Amino acid sequence: MSNTKEQIQSEIAENIETQKTAQETENTETQKTAQETEATEIQEIVQETDNTETQENGQNTAKENKMGTMPVGKLLITMSLPMIISMLVQAL
């Protein structure tokens, strides 16, 4: 009876050890998966931010450099007419 009792106790101890090891492995895998997911999300956010900044910089460059990108007729209308009108108003 004592051998059986000792065997049962050792089996229980082994089962507990196995469960602990399995649980630790599962926790480690879960943590790795969570870290990988978080890293992927961070990379996506950084990429979106970079894309947005690139688009904004491209738009600002086009806005600031309208003398080199707009057609001459449109430039004359949008830049000279307001000045001519303001000079006429001041002369009155």
C-alpha cells in the first residue's frame, strides 16, 4: 500500500510539474505573440505617419513653388490682378 501511495504521490508531482511547464510555455508563447502583434502595430503606425508626412511635404512644396509649376496665364490672373485692384483702390 505504501508503494502505491508513493507512486500516486510521485505521479501527482509529475503531473503538476508537467502542467506548470505547459503553462509557462503557453504564457511565453502568448507573450511572444503579443509582442509581435504590438511591434507590427507600431510599424504600421510609423509607416502611416511617414506616408502622411511625405504627402504633406509634397503638397507644401507644390503650394510654395507655384511660380515653377503653374501655367503663365493662371499666374498672371492669380498674382497680378489682386495687386492691380489694390493699387486702383489706393489711388481713389
